[in-house]
Amino acid sequence: MTTPPAGGAPAPAPTPTTTAPTGGGAPSPQGAAPPGGGTPAQGGAGGSGGNGGSPQPGTAGGADGGTPQQGGTPQPAAPDNTVGGSDSASQATARTGQGSLRAGLLRTAWTHIGGDRVEGDKIVIHAGGEHRVVLRTLAAADVAAVQHTFRAPPRWDDVVVDAWQRRSVVLRGPGGAGKTAAAVRLLISARATAFYLIDSVAELTRLTDLRQIAGAGLLLDRPVDLGLLRGPQLAGLESLLRDADAHVVVTAGPEAELDRDLGEYVQRIAHPEALDTVLAAHLSHRIGESEAELVLATDGVAELTAELLDQGAACRIAAQLAWILEQEHRDGAVDPRRIRSRMEQTGGEGPEEWFEGLGDMGLRTQAIALAVLGGLPQEYVSLAASSLLDRFRSDRGVLAASVEQGPVPLRQDPFSQSRRQFAEKLRARTYSAVTRGDFGWLPCTVAEYRNLDYPARIIRHVWSEYRIQQELIAWLGELVDRPSQQVRSFAGTALGLIATESFDHIATQIFPAWVMDEGTGSLRREAIAYALRVCARDPALRTGVRNLVDGWYMSGTWQFQAAAARAYGLCLGGADLPTALQTLTRLGTVDHIQVAIEIGDAFADLMEEDVDTHAPVVLRAIAEMSHEPASRPSGHLAFLILADALATDEPAAGGAPPRSRPTLLRLAADAPPGGELRRLLGYLWSEAISGELFADQAGTVLEAWAAQAEADPQLLDDLVRILVEDVAARSPRAGMLLERYARHWTDRDRFRPLPRSARVLGARLHSAPPARPTQPGGGR
């Protein structure tokens, strides 16, 4: 393979001029061509720092590398970190489902930290070439709330009739008129069967096919590029929307300057004549009609309502008042004075001013921790807040300019405030939920801000307004180093939000130290990729992100090349998949185990972005790596990581309980026999099983698949059919090794014997000729 020309920013670390010995070899002389191609000056993908297998002089050792030599003192021999010589491969192929877990957590983290208001599943629509349009599902609860609480403004019936003369409508109205709710109601009136949010006019105009979401209602809620919308663009979408029986609503405020040719699409709504009916509807939806009537009849509530919901009030004020009335009612007493106080505390004040007024250091650190980890179990938030508070303990305190009470106390009474009181002061909420963590879907109590605008604005505020950058970065690093994938995903995403404010500082002062960290470098490189994923969302930063990662790729230092691999998988591959795959396959020539592991994780990230579409091209790239001698070990390991790390959760159906299937096994089972996908998987499995380096790890991954199939006859049929027809039929040696694996599954000293899987697979491997593609594997 040839090394691509250098592009982008210069490498963050100087290219080493010597290569540490590997397996007893002599160092490469200065100026010698590196094994992977290119010149030392270029620092190619297989440059002197990459293929050497050990860190260069002056670089980090420890967990991710060898032990550096120091001034003539004899040192222990450096560990063998070549791809085939390290024990790390066994750990890398024993993280079942972690790739799929990581993808889901990153979507959740962006929902909470990035201000992505619509939670739930997302649909990616390919719009030709490299363009993709992401549609975010509007939560069913939000649609139901609009259906039950919407109160029609004046002339609403005329608006509905006029709007749906076409498939698109621009809904315009004054501030506080409830345009978003009205837009959803319009889509409900059009009998939309699913509701999706689009972020921008640019994405709307890139749509070329909506057949996969037939009957959908699409909402552009005051998009930032509304000024780019033109009438001919909506006219061009008309036939596309009609074919899919879909509708589009774009909302616009009174300040928006709309193009003249949009006139025929614009419908105007007025402010509701009275908000007391809106309040009653929201409260009835929350606590029931009879209970709502009792609350509204409480002494003083009617007067307070009339005052708060005057002619200038916005519809959201009525919804907010309903929420507070519900909380007061559930607490046992409705006190108009307390309700007024709570409305004053939450009305008209942004999160920045609110944070300034907190004063107490305990509350401030809790507010920051909630901004970073909100949406996770409350224990994570509390522990992180305590850790941050410990960093600020001193005689003088931190944030002293805005703390009137004096220095930070050295001790705090843990019983001074209950969780409920904390939540009240922090404008937060806690609720019972089922979240996905390292051990599957489990019940917990989640803590988060009530207003999804708060996390991003608070993180940006404390970063830019206070001299606590050093403490914040160190604290985020501590969170990243923790074993919880949930915490690491959220902390890395928060770091990305900070990097959008100070990209040059974070890229040059923080990332290099994290990349080279001796103890937890792999975890921190993963978090860096999460952060760059956030930065790449900003068009103004995309070029900078690419230049930075390209510099790491060309650096010739294995730590930076490993970081580049993760970044290509998580933030650059979506926009340019072919380049990302080509880069990862070339990095496969770097003979360092950690680079190979992070290439495997990067392939898993690319697969999870769009499994069905990306699977063939990703597997093709890994097959290319496995075919080339220089990258064969990395290709084998990358495939086994993919087989272990990806899992598909399937809901209960037809009386059967929910289950999880290895994603590669699901793809093979659903693919036609003899097709490309089956041939690729058969080739890669036979290569991994028959190879000299990772046969044990291949057996471990297959045993994990068999363990899932042991109590699932359908899954066992799929597994046996694929192994016999696509693997054993291709390679007699692989078939022999499969028989050996199956025999060992019933050994007496086995902690988890698999008698059913061993019996069925063994019987099929002995039978001849192989079963027809439609014949079950014998598990049922």
C-alpha cells in the first residue's frame, strides 16, 4: 500500500527518527524508509513510529506502550505490543455489545447536552452521493400532549383547510402564539402516522426519497437558515411528498424575513384569545379533569391565573403554570404565594443569570454535574458533583467574585438538603426510567434539567466566564477514566461542546496530552473522538477537525494514529465513508496492538451509523486488509472485534420475549445464500479461525455467540447454518477447527457448558452433503 500525501495541519508531535527494536531487531537508521511506505519526513501510515511496536524515545509507555529507557539504568524488557504478540486482543474481543451500546449512548448524550430537543429513534435518509438527511422522531408523548391540550386560535378551521391545498405550509404567528404546537396539530389533521423533525432548510431541500417513511409529518421548527427557503423549493418537493403521502410544516416567527414567492404557502395564526382554557387543558392532561377542576377552584388560584396569563403571556407560560400546579397538588397543598414565587424564579431568567444567582458552591457544582451528566442515573450526577466540589476546596474558594458567603466550606452536612430540595433549586427533575448501561436495560432514577436548553448554555457559561478551565478539564478527564461507558460518553460529548467554543486551545493544549496518557490513553482517545464528533457538527469547524485528524494520521506516532482511527470512525466517516475506510485499511499496516484495536472499534462505529447500508462496504474493507500480508493481523482482529461488539436488540414479538442477536449473525441470517454479504462473512470467519494469531479469540467470540443461541432454537439454527454452509464449506481447516471448538464446549471443567450447541453444530459438520440454504440447522 502506498502512503497518501500529507494533508491538513502538521502533526502534533515530531516524527521520531529512530524505531525501537521489535522482537530483538535493530533500530532503523535515521532517514531509512519506514516499512509502511513513505519517507521519514512524511511519517506515513506505517511510519517509523507506527510499525515499530514500541513507543519512541520520549513518548509515553505504561499501559499503552513500552517502558522508556532512562540514562543508562537497566530497564525491564519492553512488552511485545505487536498486533500478534500482545495479550490485549483477548480483552478487545470480550466486550460483547459495547459497540452498539456506545452508539446508542452517544445519541442520548447529544440529546441531553447538545440541546437536541427531540429524543428517540432517528432515521437516516440517503439523498444521493455522500449526503444524508437525519430525521429525528418526535416523541409520542409530545404528540399526545398536543392532541389533548391544543386549543384552537381564531380562524383555525380556515387555516387547516387552506394549508392542505398543498403538501407544504409555512406557519407564521406572533411570539407566544404556540406555533410549534399548532404545527404538530396541523400534521395531526393531515392524518400523519409518524412525526419527524428536520433541522434545516438545507436538509429539507436535499430530500430525494421519502418512501421509507410513508405517511410522515415533517416539522422544521424555526430553522436557523429559514431565510434560504424559496417557493420553488417547496414546489419541487410536492410530487415527492405526494408519492409518500407526507406533509411538511415550517414555523416562522414574526421577525423572520420570508421570500416573496413563499406567499402562497404562508398561513398566519393569531394568539389565543384566552389562556385559561389552555391552562385547564394542560392541567387536565396531567392530573385528570376532576382533579384539575379542584386545583383551579382553590382559593387564590383564579386571581393568580388571571394575573399571570394576561393578554401578553405566551402559551408556554400556561403550560409552565400547569406543571407547577401539578407539583403543588402532588405535594399536598396548593399555595398561591409559593406558586407565584416559583413562576417568578423560572420566568424570564436565562440559565446564565440563574447560575449566577445560585451562590452556594455545592449547588453550583451540582448544576455543572447535572449539565454534563443529566439524563443518567442520579448516582452518577451526585458522585461527579462531589468530585468537582473536592477540586474547588481551598481556603479562598473558587468563583469568589460571585460568591458573597465567603470561602468554600471544608465540610458539608450531607443531610442539609434532600434530593427533592436539590431538584427544586436546580430546576431539575428526577424520574424512574429504564436505561441502557454496561449490563443491559435496567431500572434507575434519572436526573436531568427540566429545560433542555440549560445543559449546553451552563457548560459554555462556566467555561467562558470563570477561571476554572484547568479544574473543568481535569474533572472531565476523571469522568472519562471511569469504567462506565455511560459516563464516558456524556463527558466526552461535554468536552466537545467546550471545544466548539475554544477549538484551537483544546486541540493543541488538551488533546495531545490525552492522546499520550500513559495510564488511560485508550479511554481518552475514545473520548477525544466523541468530542470531535460534536465539533464536526459545526460547519465552521469541520475543516479544522479534518486537518487535525489528518495530521495525527500522518504523524508516524502510534498513539496519534490510534486517535486518528477512532476519529475516522466516529466523526469523519459519515460525511466521507470511502476515505475513512481507505484510511483505516492503511492504518492496518501499523504493527501495534492498540492501533489495531482502535481500528476495529472504528469499523464498529462506522457500522453502527447505518448497519444495513454500511455493512457490505465495511466488511469488504476488512476483507481487503485480511488479504494483504502487511495488514492481515489487523484485519483478523478488526473482524473479531466487529463480531463481538455489535448486537441488535429486538423487541418482543408474537409471544416471544425480547432478545439480542449478534449483528453480523443477524445480517448473515437475513441475507440470501451465495450473496456478497454471506461470502464476505464466510471468508472472514474462515480467515480468523484458521489464522495463526487469533484462533483462540475467534473461538471465544464463537462461544459467546453459541451461548446466546443455546436457549434460542431459531438463533442456533441461524448460527449453525452460517458456520456450516459459509465457513466450513469454504475451508476444510476451518471446519476441522469448528469441530474442535464444539467438542470443547462440553468439557467437564467448562464453567458454562453448551451441550445443545455442541451437539447440533457437531452433527451438521459431520453430515454431508451440506444442507440446502433453506433447510434449518437442526436447532428446532
